[in-house]
Amino acid sequence: MPDRLPPHAIAIIGMAGRFPAARSVAELWRLLDEGREATSWPSDAQLLAAGESRAALADPNYVKAALVLPDMEAFDAGFFGFTPREGAILDPQHRHFLEACWEALEDAGHAPSRFKGAVGVFGGCGMQAYMARNLLSNPKLVDEIGLFLLRHTGNDKDFLTTRVSYLFNLSGPSVGVQTACSTSLVAVHVACQSLLSGECDMALAGGVSIEVPHGRGYRYAEGEILSSDGHCRAFDDDADGTLFGSGAGVVVLRRLDDALADGDQIYAVIRGSAVNNDGAAKAGYLAPSVDGQSRAAAEALVVAEADPASIGFIEAHGTGTRVGDPIELTALQSAYRGARDIAIGSVKTNIGHLDTAAGVASLIKAALCLKHETIAPSLNFSRPNTRFAFAESPFRVAAQKRAWPRGETRRRAAVNSLGVGGTNAHVILEEAPPRPASPASAIPQLVPLSAKTPQALEALTAKWRDFLAAPPSDLNLRDAAFTMQEGRERFAHRRCLVGRTPEALRASLASAQVGEAKAPAPKVVLMFPGGGAQYPGAGKTLYESEPAFRAAVEECFAAMPTGAPKDLRALMFARGAEDAEARAALEQPMQSLLSVFVIEYALARMWRAWGVRPAAVIGHSAGEYAAAAITGVMTLADALATVALRGEIFAAAPAGGMVSVRAPEAWVRAHMGEELDLAVLNAPELCVVSGAEEALAAFVERAAGAGVECARVRINVAAHSRMLDAGLARFRAHLERVRLSAPDAPFISNLTGDWADPAALTSADYWVRHLRETVRFSDGLRAAARDGDAILLEVGPGRALSALAEMQSLARPPRAIAASLPGADQQTCDHTAALEAAGALWAHGVEIDFARLRGEGPARRVSLPTYAF
């Protein structure tokens, strides 16, 4: 496109608002796009309930039309640190402005605590009717609190913006602006100047006005500003006035170059703006001025370096009064001389006159028209106002919705606003620079949600459920993940969504763990399963898409002992779980043990890359070798050689088996006989016995007779039994050649079921006994739970450890278990399962390096559901 953007261009990167019949900017656009009025027509009963008098209702000039602000009286006082009483004292204008500012920052994708730069706040509000009617009318309250505190804690215009700066910890300029109806557009102009001067790096700008009492009609008087029938007919020949509404609007602004460099979403670009005053050159103080408005518009066009003919749409002040509309049109005609076919409209025909918030409401409408490539209709227009020569002007009232697509030249819009007292503001907007589509994410993404209370988290979750039911067609999940991970504050009550598609994200709502992050953060204990859970394809998607996992796998294969199976990599990652031949091959002792070790080691390395720093480790039988490698007890090469030798010893051992027994240790020892060994204590009432097949069969029969449940373990080796004794000398000889070191993290021992003496782990004798003796895993879990708040993170193929479910009888059971990979029979992607585990950890307060989870490539901020106040 030939026309460049000026160096002083400002980007609108976020917006929020509450308007009559519209709780959000998205709802406002639907109202505008559908051409609806927000006016409600309350019954006499409703008006009386709102405090209107019967005498007023009987007046023939009383108009029973109201522009009601949804949830006007509502406020999340606790979110901002107010007590309920403090929140009740706060003017509703301050309440809604606070919430709108927060929502706008979230919409922009910038959390206040994470933004690197000064943030300014510019805005104004309407008169303090709430203080006069609701506070000063309560003598007891005035006596208890005092007039000074009542005013200074949120019931005066002076404290609107500075309260935001204080509560959000924003250190840029904080300036109250008061120019009557043009207040909020003047605030936008002042914010732009502050950005361009370098006083701030991001700015909030807007305004708020809320009528108190609320939800009532009004009395029409001939010749005044209010409409006779509750309709605003801007530019129409029958126009006879406007009606006042309540609302709040806030935009987030940045210098355009900064916004583009930072990947911000951009609704529209402010090319230039101007503000002036009429002075005395008009009929009276309350009257508008042709010259003043014309000069402001002309100056804005010059600042914007924009030809009047390049403007396609003007969002006018457009109050729909007999005198005001022709004056405004005449002024605009003077400034836009030479232009042709400019659509003109007024949002006041939809939502009424929002007083100090009117200008920002107009700006938001114009920006949305550019974003959605549609000029929304200006309502209640049938005949042009005969007090202005429309046919000789460049203006055409946008009475019908019309498409406004991007084309060869950049689309531009203007916004005009004027205030009683003569302060005029004019802003020139341009469509956002084209944003290339983000490449689709090749991996599942994690979207974190958080709130300050459980109720707010559920409300936010509901907003996401609705959003994902009909997501934007261009929604990029990597951008969404980035926005929620980096652009939102992290509150205590949490849950995460995980998926590769919007449908998968929505489905994950049903199973996502809900947690509460507390200080100090819980300790993470890495849990390494033993053999038996391996299957072809375990970890395949992680191997293909997660760099840290893949690098650790390659590290393992580079360090494999010479006797390792040559086809192990293919069995693990080139074959699928349904491949019976591959499954059978992986059930061979060496293949089984090595494959489990590789997966566990790679997962542990991946978790460290993802920011998880384990406070301790615990292994289950063969899993203790991976724990040893991760904590530096053995080098990777020595650990692999040890695992391979264990596999050889298993293969050479006499045929045997193992049986799981649902009974306590004392009962099992009393009934297993002399020929079997107690191999594993998985839980207080879940043991495993090991030995020859005939002895196992006899034991199972005795147990059945006693009503004790048994199940065969899928293994043909009697692990942790006397049937391995023939290989122990060979195992010891190998270990005496291995350099063993003290672990660099606390280590829970299978032998003792307690925290290991670091020196013991450096002895070959320990590891020989570890191969032969009982795995006291149940006791180890007790030790982990005893040492404070713990989260047990399983790192292995398949959810092999069911023992945790048996541990809920503990006085302090672990709060959560996160499994890294699904079992072979579960239709869940490895990568998805790992991200679900990361989400569960984060939900409970464990810090995660989100950037490592998103995958490679740039990510951008996008508009997503905001906090549910």
C-alpha cells in the first residue's frame, strides 16, 4: 500500500467496556452489527421499584425508556483488596472503571506485573451522584467514616485514575481528564501524547458515567437535549434529542512500533488526534461551535498526514438534537472539503449518550468497524436533516449495515467528540497493519486459567467453555497459550486446558485438575516406575516433537553398552502399541528394562527443561537406576550397563513369576510359605510375592480360600527372589567397577523405605541387595508424604503405580499424582498426557517454564476471554 504510517502512530491493542444491554465489547459489537437499540421499556411496577414516584409516572411528558447497565450494582470488591463495606462505599463509576481497566489489560495480553515499562492511566467520570444520594444521605455513615475518607477513598473525580495506578502498581502518569462529553476521547489524545513523549510505554485511556438513580425513565421538555419518545435519531429530520445511558470504556494503547515488535494484537491504529476549545466564538457557553469542531478535525487530519478523501467512515458525536447535528455536520464538511461518499453514523442511536464515556464508546465502535470490515448501521434514520444540505456534502448516513473490506488502500475512520464547555476532540484511525496468519501448532498446547477465588475460576471456565464452543475461525492455539501464559496474572485458584484443537481444549475441561497455589510451593518428588509397563510407541510423540526429550533419548542410545539389542530404538519408536511382535520383543528382560530406563531418563530430563526442579526422587525396583542416573549416583553409561546386566541375569534365571496380593505384609508373610519371597510392598495392603510357578500356584489357592484377591504380574521372572541368587556375584563384580557417587538430591531407598544415607548409595553392596531384597515402596511413599507437602510425579511409560490410591490412609497423603505418559491401552497422545501433568503441577503451585512447552517459533497475543468479575 502506498501510504506509509507516520512515526507517531499509536496502536489500540486492547479494549474493554460495559454498555447498556452489553456486558462486554464483544456483546456491544453484536448489538451494533445486528442494528439493535439497547433501550428497555420498564413497566410502572419496575419503575416504582427503581424508586420513581407515582407523580412522575403520571406526568404526560414522562418517557418510560431506560438504558440499563447490566450488573450496575455488582462489584468484585475482594479482587481489588476491598472489604465488602469498602466496596459498597466506592462509587459505581470507580468500580466499573477498575474492572474495565483490568479487562482491557487482559484483552491486550499484558499483565501489569509482567509488563516491562511505565504504564499510564488517563480517564474521567461523571458527576458524583452516588456520594450525594447514597452516602451523604446516611448521617451515621458520614459520622463513622468522615467526609474526608468518604471522598478520598473513591467518590471523587480526582481519584478515578490514581486508584487504578495504585491497585495495579502502575508507575506512569495518572491523569484525571474532565471535559464533559468529550472527556474520554480527550483522555485518549492525552494518552497518545504521553506515549509519544516517552512518559509511558503503555497507556490505559477511557471514561465512565453511571446514572444514579438507575433504571428510570426521564421527563421530556421541549427544546432540551432529551428525546421525546426514547429514541435517538441522529441526522434524521425528525431528530428531537438523545437519551442518556450508563457505561464504561477503556482502550489500551502502545506506540505502533513497540506493539508490532511485541506481537500485540491491534484493533486499529491512531494516525493522529487533535484537541481544542471553542473559546467564545459561539452562541453561548452550552452551545457547540462550527469553527471549533472544524479546526480540531482539520488539525487531526494534518497530524495524521491523511487526505480527507481517504476517510471512509466518521463516527460522529451525533446526539440527534435539532441544532447539534447540523452544527456538527457543517463543521465536519468544512474540514473534509474535497472528500466524497463518507459514511457517517452515531453509536448514540444504539446505546444513548454515555456522557463522559461517550467519546471512548465512539472510538471503540469505529475500531470494531475496521476490525470486522463492516460499517455498523446508524439507527432510526429515514429522512436527512433538512437543516443541513446533505446532497452538497460528502456525507451519507450509514443507515444500513454494509461491508467494508480491506482493499488496495488502507481504510480509515474518524471519530468526533465535543463537550459542553467547548472542548473538542477528533481522532483519525486506520486499519491495523496486515497480520500474517500464525502457523498452526504441530503439538498440543497448554492454556492456563487462574482466578482469585474458586467461584471466579468456575465462572472463567464457563466463559472458556462458551468461547471454545464457537471459537474464531483464525484462532491459533499456540498464540492462545502464549497469551494466557505470559499475558495474564497468575492467581491462586487454577486449572489448565490441554489440546491440539479447540474441541480438544474444550473436552479437557472435564478432566483438568483444579488446584490452589500456596506458598511455599509443594515439593516435587520424581517417581520412577519399574519394569512391566513398557510398550511399543511409548513416548513416540514426545520423541518427534519435544527437543529435550529427544535429546535425552539420543544421549541414552549414544551411551548404550555394546551388548544392547540393536533394534531397540525401532521397537520403541518405529512400531506401534498394536504391533504384537514388537510387544513380545519388548517383554524380553533386557529390552524391557532398557526401554523403561530410556523413557524414564528422557522424561526426567524433559521435566527439568520444563522448569521442574525435583526436591527428591524415588524409584520402584528397576526405576531406581534411572533415579540414580538423574541424581548423579551413576553416570548414564554405567546406569545403562547396569540395567542391561540386570536384564541378562533375569534372562538366565530359572523360570518363575510374581503375584500381586491384596493383603497386608504380615498376612502375606504368614501365609506365603518357605518357598516364596516377599518381593514388593506397594501399599499397606498391596504386596507382591515372587518365586517358582508351583509354589505361586499353591499360594494363590490358599489365598483364594481365605478370600484374599490375587493377580498374576505380567512377567516370567521371579524378581527380588532367591531365584536370582546365581547371578548376584556377577552383578557385584560389575558394580565394583562402577564409580558410585553421592546423589545430588534427596533419595528415597527401596531397601529401607526411607531417606537413603548418601554414603550407602556409593556401595556396591547396596545395589546387590537392591536387586535381591524386598522393594519397600509403600514405606518410601510414606517417607515422601512425611517430609511435608509433596506432589509425586510419575516419570515412566504407563500409569504403572496404582499404589498411591492405596495411600490415602496416610495422615498427610500427597496432594496429587501426575502421570507423564498414558498406558498402551489409553487413546491419549504422549505429549498431551505430559502437558496435562504439567498443568496439574502448575495448578498446585509448581512453577513451569511455559516457553519450553509451546514449541519453537514466534507467538503473538490474541483476544481471549477475560477475568470473570
